[in-house]
Amino acid sequence: MTIEELEQIAKSVALENAKYDYEVNVCLDLACASQGADKLREALVAAADASGKKVLVRRTGCMGPCSSGPLVRVDPDETLYRHVSNTNADAIVASLGGAPVAELQCDLNEHFDLQTRVVLENAGHIDPEKIDDYISRDGYKALLTALAEMTPNGVVHRITESGLRGRGGGGYPTGLKWGTVAKAGGDLKYVVCNGDEGDPGAFMDRSVMEGDPHRVIEGMAIAAYAVGASKGFIYVRAEYPVAVARLTSALRDARRPGLLGSNISGTTFNFDIEIRLGAGAFVCGEETALIASIEGRRGTPKPRPPYPAVSGLWGKPTLINNVETYANIAPIVRNGGKWFAGMGSERSKGTKVFALTGKITNTGLVEVPMGIKLREIIEVIGGGVPGGHTFKAVQTGGPSGGCIPAELLDLGVSYDALLAAGSIMGSGGMIVMDDTSCMVNVAKFFIEFCMTESCGKCIPCRAGTAQMHTLLTRICEGSATMDDLELLEELCSTVKEASLCGLGQTAPNPVLSTLKYFRNEYIEHILHQRCPAGVCKIETPVADQPAVEVLA
Amino acid sequence: MSEAVDVKTLQINGHEVSALRGQTILQVARENDIDIPTLCHLDGLSDVGACRLCLVEIKGSNKLLPACVATVYEGMEVTTDTERLQKHRKTILELLFAERNHICSVCVSNGHCELQSLAQQEGVTHVRFPYRNPELTVDASHERFTVDHNRCVLCTRCVRVCAEVEGAHVWDVMGRGINSTIITDLNDNWGESSCTRCGKCVQVCPTGALFDKSKIGSDHPKYPDFLPYLNEMREAQ
Amino acid sequence: MSKLKLATVWLDGCSGCHMSFLDMDERLLEVAELVDVVYSPIVDTKEFPDHVDIALVEGAVASVDDEKKIKRIRAHSKLLVAMGDCAVAGNVPSMRNPIGPEAILNRAYIENASAQQQIPCVVVPKLLKVVRPIHEFVKVDVFLPGCPPSADTFHSALVALVTGSPLDVSALTRFGA
């Protein structure tokens, strides 16, 4: 396939779409689908057919504000409807060409105004199972342009220039990683996409894989060209069956016109991708454990160095990036590194997708430029804390991250700022907590998560997280002493500094950050057997009963 | 032209030492009589860097590196015995003692146990963490050997010696995190497994988790030193 | 200067530590020069005194009675020494922890009893759910592991504690020694 052919396809899609006067896009992502978006779509199709109007009803990936679902957007007016049920289908179709259905209209202008959509640019606009839809929005143009006009080095240079950093959590400069793999010797190299999204409350990668699978494939293909790899793996957790199905069909659709396979676009570049399913181990998101898992071995991490870029899958140089990182590649290649570097903050470029969850009005998926203030994300985009409660903290970075308190809400979101605040960017989960959340209990929840997800290989993580959990349980039950707290802090330092992989090294973060900002809550539990948020059930100590004298 | 011998000069605890390219910090330290405590490492087996006792500090880096797998480089400055490292080592040993039911006084390996010696060496006189006291099994189904999971520290030496040296791969690890446990075959009884009865696992086990039934009640030292010799002889062939 | 007041206590242990203590033999005379034994299984006093300088505690805390005792001991002793593995780590008494006290009592007093099958409940103190070392209940100043610590260990440690000279426990003894 050539660029001309791509343009031909785009043109024919445009012609096809031009036959319709209206496009009714129905979000069929998990959140909307679980509220009956499937039936809604059928009802809309039926209503459109009955009305005789020229209406294209399209299913799309996640539109963002999941808590308002099921969502429907009518184009060209860009009218967004929320909480639509199949009984509203007739009204919506009837309104086409006239005034919108007022009671369903969704006023989320502020919500969208602060967002910048790069990764999610197609979400809500294309049918994820139609490769032509993707192509009609400049899909695969970046890959073919790179193959036709750029050297592999040129691609690496462009990514370096963009300042893109790994979106999986660590924030390692992507261009640097690519350059290392490109320089590594050997004729067999691998490109791996890490889709083992496992943080509680995070679903950015799932939405991208389900809503725009070709974007990930294109990003991987460009990466493979840049680093000289011929084989790719997408590692997806088996808990994401829709993502697996969409990726599988997308791979098939990309192979058919020769966008994957041998001699892509008439060049000597060969590349194909296989899907590997994760079996539910959180630690397999760690790159060396992920490699072991793909190789068919027990998913446990290995000490680095050697880094996968030098010795990865089956000992070969391997490039591992996260879903969102790959999703950024095509736009960067298309629009240039400088364009991307123009967004964001000093050392964190571009945009970041966050999954807003917890005690917040607009839960869902948002994409914001780096450097935006946390306050803007939570109060404006997220719509603030509902129910008259007050904001207490936002947890970023999942079990590896920390809790950021209200006084730091004016922090600009970047890798370095979040790290300095005792948290991390992570993959993009953002859990908002209000005054009904007990921070000790929150820390205990995350430690319990790390304890059960520890692979058990190294002692600090295996036994240390278990002991941390025991100590935190004591605190929550009101039976701990100040010595226990001291022991907990000491244990945190050993688990953090001595653990083998990222899971253990970051596991204490939720405890350390809550201790840093909410120490008084710990003290209340310990000294006064009181849970300020009223979450922990502390049994009031039974007054010491005079023990029956016994003969010893 | 033969490749020139690539020699690296580095410092360990302030002493200038020389090493060959590719050598680990642990190898170089031991060649120079500098002690670094280890538990999962055993000469003759691959290294996994799991016990974290051999962590050392490298000047210029905040990260602690496992000496058993970290290789030397020119000008490296290694410290093996800082207060920070000692603190972590003690904590790690305490975590091990609290993890399972290590009752030294009734153990076949009392007096010959690496965990026990390490505790003494690192000055662990008590365990600050609450004992977990898990209910674990003892498998005595094998005609010659017994595995007592109460004493296992999950160093995986048995797993490695069985796979790498004996070539049988009878042992492996099952489960995750604190529930990890070593198993024979697919969690079958040892006596009914594909065990070749070579006994290497018993000899490399650092504690009394794997022991020889015929030695119960008597002194039960273990002899893992056969490994480097065996490997050398095999390579010579 | 008056002699320091020494107490030795026997909680849930086998008394082996006390035996080892007595194994100091002729050195006991030397120790007697340094301390007065004010409370011990080997002297007549029935009540733990109000003012003790050094308390050596053998045994783990296994019953409500042990718990009461260790708290009184702590409150009335300047220096509390955990003597032997049971006091330091739980040791043999703690081997019942994974299966619980009910199972143990059942096996001992019902299943294996040929006559009068009943679990004693009057006279003897109630068992705690888990046997724990004494430092999980009270602050311990010195730990002397060993099963039992040797007479030499006792001698060196006591002399060091009484004279205030430095004490390197790990050089003297270890778990299971």
C-alpha cells in the first residue's frame, strides 16, 4: 500500500460519509455499553430507518465522561447527549435538522475546553473495527511517510526531539530508549507493547486499545522500523477481552492491505505482531516479568541491567513501551517533534490521558496537556467532589503512587512535580478522595494490593509488604503503638530501597505519602483509637476486667 | 590475534582491587577476602538477585545493587558495609525469621544453617516484626528426603540446582507473594514425583527445609561445595 | 554500694535456661558477690518485688497469667533481659501457633487421655491464642538468644550488665545455640 492508496481510501470514506446528512455516534465503550448502549444503538438504527432521514449511526470508542453515559454525539452539530436510553432514540432522530433534545443535552463545555486530544483524537469519531475509518483520519499515513521519506535514525531523532517520555509510569525518555535498541547489535530485535494495565482505577490503555486499536499498531510498526525490529508482541491482560478482540481484528485488517507483513509498502521492511495474553499478574506489567511471561515462563522480574533494550525477549534487544506511548507516535511522526514539544511543560511534553475515578462528579477519561494544574483537572474538568463533601486527596500512579493533599492542588502535572510531591505520574489513574476516606485505610488497601500481587521472588517485597499490611491492619483496628508506626516507617525504607523490581520499590509510596500529609490520621488511630473519617471500625477496648486469680 | 585480557580497576571499601571485565562485584570481593553476605547465591548456580542481602552501595548512585549480578566497571567505588546496608540486611533477615516457623532449637540444621549464621553475623538478636506463624506442611513422602516448608526461605537454590545441574527440573515455585512455595513437579508429593533422587537439592539448601531422613537426630552439615567442582569437570570434558 | 537486685522469672519455657544459669557452677559465687537474687524459681520469695534492678525472664508469653506477670515484671524492673529463645522468639512453645490452642488441648486432654477426658479449666490459667515473645508485650532491654544460652554466655552477659561494660550479644550466642 502507498500513501496515494491511503488517500484514495480516505476519499472514498469521505464520499460514503457525505451520503449522510447526520452522523449519530454512539459510545460503546465498557461504561456506556454496561448501561445499555448496545440496545440504544439498535434503537437509533431502527429510528433512523423509520424516519427516512439520511443518518449514519456509528459505534465509537470512549468519548470521555463515562459517568454521563450512555453518550451520543450528533455531528455535524457536535451535540452531546448524556444518559441516553433506547427510549430516547426516536426523539433524537426526530430532532435532527431541528433543535436538539434539550433535556438530554450535556453541557460539558468546560470539561472539554481544558482538554487537548492527541492520543484520544479519534475516540468518539471512528468505528474501532473499521480500518477505513482510521485511515480516513490520517491513519497509517505516518507509517508510510516514515517508510518512504525517513531513515530509521530520522524517526528516532523525531521522537527524541518531541521530548516524549514513557507513559507507563517511569517516564523514561522514549527517544533515548529507541536509540539504545536501534544501536544494539543483532539482526533479530523485538518490539513489545505493554498493555498489562493493572493499576486499580486505571483504564486509559484499555480505552485506547478498544477504541483505536490501529493507532497502537501503527505506533509499534513505526517503532519497529526505527529500531530495526521485525517482530512485535502486544501483551494484553486477559481481563480485557474486548481489547483482545479489537486488536485481533485490527491486526487482521492491517495485514490484508499489507500494512503489516513482509515488504510493507514495497520496502524491505517486514513486521508483524502477535498478541500475548496476561494471566492476571500485576507484576507482569514490569518489563522483565513481562518478557518472562511472553517467553512462557513464570512471570517474575529479573535484576537490571541488562536492560531489555540490550537483552530482552529470548536474549535479543527488545523495545518495550506502553500502549499510550505508542499511541503518541503516529501524530508525532505526522506533525513533527517540535509540534509535540510545543505542548506541555519544561520537562514533560505533550499530553497525558488520565482515568478520573473516585469521589468526583465527571468520572471518565480525560486527556490534558502536561503542566496543567491538578486543581483544573479535579475542579473544572472533573467537576469537583459531589454530594457536598470536601476534597481530601487525589491518588495518582496506582499502588506505586501516592496521595496528594488539597494544599498541593495547584501543582502542575508533570513527571518531576509529582515525584517531588511523593507520588508518581504512573500510567494515569487518578483516584479522588473526599472527607469520607480514611487515609490509613487507603494506604492499607494499596499495600494489600501490592502484597497479593508481589511475585514472591525477593524477600523485602514478599515478606515486607505482608508485614506492612499486618502493621497497617493493627493501626486501623486501633491496636497499634507508636513503636509499630516507627517500625512501619523503617520497613518502608527497606522495602523501597532493597526490593528487586519496581513493584516493591514503589509499594511503600502510598504509606509514605499518606504519612507525609496525613500523619495526624495515623496518630488519631494509634493514640485515641479513633478513625477521623469514620471508616475504620475500632472496637472500644473493654475495660480491663479483674482477672480471676489462678494458680500458676 | 587473541583478545587482550580486559582488566578493570576498582575500589571496594577503599581498597584498590583489579578484576576481569564481566566479573561480578561479589566475585571480586570474595577473591579479595572482602565479605558480602549472601543467601540465594551459591557458587556453581546461576544468580537471581532475590535475597537482597548482597546489596552494595556504588558511589555516584543512590540505587543499591546486588553484588551477585552487578558487574564491575573501571573506576567503580563500591562500599559493602555502610550503616544503611547493615540496617537493610538486618531487616531482611528479621523478615525471613518472621515469615515462616523457624524454630532453630528443634531443627536438623541447627548449627549448620546459613540463615542462623547470617543472623548471628549481622547481629540479629531478636525479630521486631510479629511472627506470622503460617500453617505449613511437611512432605516426607520421599524415601530418602523430607521437605519442611516451615524452614524454607524460598532462595530457589533447589530449583536451580535441579534444573541447571541435574537437568531434571523437578522443583519449581508455585503461588505468589507471601504464599509462594516450592513444589515438586506439578505440586505432587516429592515421593511420587519425577525426582532422580540425586540429593543435590538437599546439599544446596541453606536451611533445614530439605534434609536427609537418615541424618535426623545427628549433626547434619551440608556440602554444597561439590558444585563448582562438578561444573569445572563438566566444562573440562 | 549495695548489691544490685536480680530476679529470674520462669514463664512458658522448659526451665532449661535456669539450668544453664546454674551451670555457671563455681562462678555463681562470683555472681553472688555482684547481685542479690531477690526473686527466682530457686528462691523462696512468692511475690515479684517492687524494686528489681535486673530481671532475667525465661519463657514465652503463652497464657493470661504470663501476660499479667510480664507486665508487672516490666513495671518493677530497671533492666529487662529476655533470656533464651522462648523469651526472645517464642521457640518451642510457639510451635502451637499455626494450629491454635484448642487443637493442642484437645489432643492432650481428650484424644490422648485414657481416663477423665476433660480440658482443665479451673486452677490453670487460660491460654492465649498465640504464644509470643515477651518483647511483643513489653519493652525488652537485652536479648540473649540461645536454647539455652550457655553458662559462659550468662556469666559474660551478667558481668557486663552489672559492671556496665559493653555487651556484644552476637559474639556470645545465637538463635538455637
